Amino acid sequence: MTLRESDASAERKSGAEMAGERLAGMAAMPFLVDSLLRIEHLRVATQVRSSHLKRSGRVCAETDRLLDQFNALEDYATKRVGVLIEDHPAYPWFSKVKGVGRENIAKVVGLVDIEKAPHVSSLWKFAGYAVNGDGRAPKRTKGETLAYCSQLRTMCYRLGGSLMKARGPYYDYYCAEKAKYETRFRAEGKEIVPAAQLPKVDGKKRETDQHISEGHIHNMALRKMVKLFLAHLWVEWRRGAGLPVSGPYVEDKLGHEHIIEPWDMVAE
């Protein structure tokens, strides 16, 4: 078949066939994202080996050849998820959010089965953004199985960094929440200082009843921003997929006096 004949064949595809291909593509998204993350890990490891060899004045042709292959494969997988993400149920919304790119959002949604998250709290828990009984964020404990997906947590953190850099509505929300935390801790009599200026306790710089680090407050506000984004992603994804949406998800779970709707956070 010639290229022209192939193009003509593609044009003759029915709407049902094209819809079927889109559904098949979205079904393959988790596999593609998982593969992309594995390729990225191998590429980084190979790149580190190559750098170490070169710093010692050595060159390994096999390492460099393998690195070229990983780069090409990573580029291919990135482009594929970038194409397939357009068929995601929440794409009409998140494609308009400042700071959300095709790759960073694909690495989030590709790790989630939205049908297994009947409530926004379900998604928060799976992403590692829920809190324990003591009100603290979950952490790794030696000998215990993680109650969340560490890979998804990392991807959400990366996405949060992109939202911050974009200086869009989610960044504005972060700034507002950070200011609230600062006001709260100052009212409690705590001094907000850089981590380097924390007092030493048992030979180590630690927070005390009178001191809290700037980085701690930053992380608290960043975490709240990511939780808001995940709540918005959850509701737009569930709506787009025709799944029930419980609510008021943001008002109940984030303590807001009014609901912040997903489309309120779209940059004009």
C-alpha cells in the first residue's frame, strides 16, 4: 500500500472505529506511563554511569550506545502519551490549567484507576496526600508496607513544582494558604526562621515549640495546593467518565468556606 493509499484508508475510518482507537489508546495509557517511568529510571542510571566514566577520563562505547537508545525510546514514549492524553476525560479542563503539561499530567493520571477512587479522599490516600490519625502526612516506616503509591506521590510533587513555576491560579492559592499558615504560627507565638537558623537540640537543628522553619510552612502550603488540584482532577475526571461525584469535596475536605470549582482555576 502506498502512502497516499494509507492516508485515504485512514480518512475512510468511521467515527465508531476512531472512537474505538481512542478508547484503546486510553486503556494503554497506564502501561505506557509505567514503561516511560521505567525507561526514565534506566536512562538516568546509564547517564550517571557515563558521566562518572568521563570524569575519570574513561569512555565506554557500549554505555553511550545504550544511552542513545534509552533517549530515543524515552522520546518516543513521551510523544505517545502526549498524543493519547488528549482523549482523557478531564483533558478539556486540565489542558487549560497553567503549569500542567502533557507529560507531567500523564505521569499522574496514568498511575490512577479513577473507578477505584469513589471519593476524593480515596485519591488523596492513594497519592500519599491523606493524613494519619495524628494529623501528619504518611511516611515510610521500615518493615511496613506503604499505604500509598510512592511513584504517584513523586509525580504529584513534580506537578506541584510546575504549578508553582507557572505562577497561575494554583500558585495564587499556594501564596494565600502560605500566608494563612504564617499568620497562624505567629499567633501561636512561633518564630518562622530559615532551617539553618533553627536551634540545636541534641546536636541537631530542630523545630521547637517556639520555632518553625520556612521550608516546613512552604511544604504545608504546597501540599494543600496539590490536594486542591487532585480534588479538581478527581471531579473533572469522574464527571467526564460518567461516574458519580460526591461533594462538596473541596468545602468538606479542605476546610474552605466556599467551594473552589475546577474551572475557577483556569487561567484566562
